[in-house]
Amino acid sequence: MEAMLRDLVTPHGPSSADSAGTSDANAGDDKTREEAFRAAWEEMLVKSMDDALPSLSDGPKSDAAGVSEDPFQKGLREATERLRRSDTELQVGTG
């Protein structure tokens, strides 16, 4: 991946030693490189989204799936639940 990104940064303009045929070959290489980069980017995006989705589930679903959560996430989830409950109680009390 790093090498691919370095290739993108390197200038690929035709030099004085390049002929028109070589420039056409470089254009083909650029297109192939762009397609390879796009495929790698899409694969990385799909993988990151797959990794992100399990963390979005909350409540019994994550417990049933056997997903362990760290203490920070657990505390955050509990605080969010307390906030929802207090907000609901406030709405009921003033409504």
C-alpha cells in the first residue's frame, strides 16, 4: 500500500528521453495503477466498515454474540442509558 501511494506522488511526466510510444505506455500503466489503487481502496473501506459494524450493536445483541466490551465502553453505555431514563422521567414529570 505504501509503495502504491509513493508511486502516486512520483511525477510521471514525459522526460526529454521519452518518445510518444513510451508516453502511451505510461498512460496505460497509469490507468492500470489507478484501477489497482481503486480496488485496494475499496477493499480497505469494506474491511474497515465490517470492523466498525459489530461495535455499533448495543444491548442484548452484543451480549448474546459474546462480544466483550472494555470498561470505558461499558461505562459510556451505562451513562447514556441513565441519561435517557432521566430525560424520559423529566418529560413525564413535566408533561
